[in-house]
Amino acid sequence: MKFLNVLEGEAAWPPPLWLMRQAGRYLPEYREVRAKAGDFISLCLNPALAEEVTLQPIRKFGFDAAILFSDILILPMALGQGLRFAEGEGPRLPPLEDISLLKLERAAGVYTPVIETVSRLRQSLPTDTALIGFAGGPATVASYMLDGQGGGFYRTKELSYARPGFVRDVLNILTDATIEYLSAQVDAGADCVMLFESWAGIFPPAQFREFVIEPNRKISAALKARHSGLRMIGFPRLAGLMLGEYAYGTGMDAVGLDSVTDIRAARAVCPPGMALQGNLDPLLLKLGGEALEAAVRALLEDVRGFPHIFNLGHGITPDVPQAHVARLVELVRQSK
């Protein structure tokens, strides 16, 4: 499977391709299923519907990998924190005050439908399409839990200085829970797993090492000890100059790049032969035309001869025309 070969350090041409949030609101068929589910959380916890929306972009565009349809905040909900999605506003949680509310022993019973979705996908995906399991990185998930919503995560940053022990306790619980959650996904059939540290960039270097690198290292080490040959992708978005430390310090097999990172500089600071993923600005996918085509060709030229998974630097936005996605796939697949 070409996708997995690249995670092992092989340079494939053309590079394998998938897109973050490839299952989502830019597809009318997704919107139909979403309406049938009733609400977003119900969609995530309905194995038949979650399987269907995961498969939709594979059928339409033939990506080399499918990523489980779920959400990074299913895990804190499974641990006992309230969660709802406000229309047009994103997730809302009661800001965490008492760590005793989080119960590791109850989590598996709540996220069981997600694991069932993985099992169903393992049976329904084409044999040459990789299945990516995922979870949010502990620092990112903790930020939502502590602030109660996305944004600047000001409460999280204040607590990291004022009550660092409390923040560490939350991270420790999330680290243990993430290991179990991802291990269950691998047991159910995920070919590899990805950790989304989407808000890694809010932490200064010392905290980045403690809150991002160390929990990611523990998760990687524990999962690889349990699952021989497992490959992992880490996505420390906006890591900046900390990217190299993350790549060397976490045991990941590939690192996802945001759109503001110079890919040549990233290659220079990451371990030799490490696979890189992403880097294309999602805005270009919305714009299309010559801007998209020139950027795709330039990125392909930069990654030629190196292990790379073609992807965006963040997720597809709902306003992306399907024709632009089809053109992107064509550009990558027909590259010579």
C-alpha cells in the first residue's frame, strides 16, 4: 500500500494523496447524511452514518487514504465532560474545574460506536486505501476542555502558569485515555493513526516540550509497544522553530506541516528520511485556477524524491467547490 510505504520512508511518485476534512460540508451528500443524523455528535456516534460519510470522498475522488469520521472532542465527552456543538459557533464544553469529573474507566463504553465505525470501514474500504485512525493531541484537547471552546485559549494559558499541576493532571489523564482510544482503533483495523495537535503553537518552548512533545512521545511509545510496526503521524500545527524537536522527540513516523512552514526548512530540521505530510494552503483550494495549479506544481517539485504525503496545511473549508478538489487530484496524479 503506497500510503503506508511512504510512512516507512519510501519516496513514491506521484505521492499518495488525502485531504484533512475530506469528508465534510463541501459535499452535498455529506450534508444530506448530516441532516438525517440530527446533530453532529449523533453523526459521530452512529457507525452506519459515520462509515458512509467517511466513504463518500473515497468514492468520489479516489484518495489513497480514508480518515475515520469523528471529532477530537469525543474523548473528553467520553471521559465525562459535557459537549455540544453550537450551530455556526463550534464546540462548547463547560470549562473544566474539577478533574475528579473525568473517569477513565467509563470512556470506552461511550466511544464504542466510534470503534465499530473503524471495524465497518476496514471491511468496506478498497484494499489499496489506507485507513487512518486519529485522536486529538492531549495539549489541544486539554485547551478545549479548560477554555470550554476554541479561540485564543486564554484560560488554558493562564492556568498553565497559575496552576501548572492542574494542567499536568489533565494532560496525564488525556494521555492515558488517548493511548487506550487509539489502541482500540488499531485493534479494530486502523492501518495507522494520527495525532492532531492543532493548537500546539499557543505554547512557548518550555511548555511546548512539557505539554506537547512529552505526552505525544508517551502515546507513541505505548502504542508502538502494543502494536508492532504501527506507523504514526503527528501534526503539531504552528510549531514553528519547535518542529525539529517535536520530530526527533516524539517517535512519530511522519510530521504534518501547516501552510506557513517552509517545507525545505522542515526537511532540514526533521530526521533524515522522515515522511512529511501536507503544506498546501487550504485557501488555494477554494480559489482554484492558476493560483492553485501553480502552488500544487511548486509543492510537487519541492517533494520530488522525498517521502511525502500530499495534503493541505489544515482542513478543507465548507466553501470549497468540488471541481477544485477534483482538479487537485488530477494535478497530483498526473504529475510526471
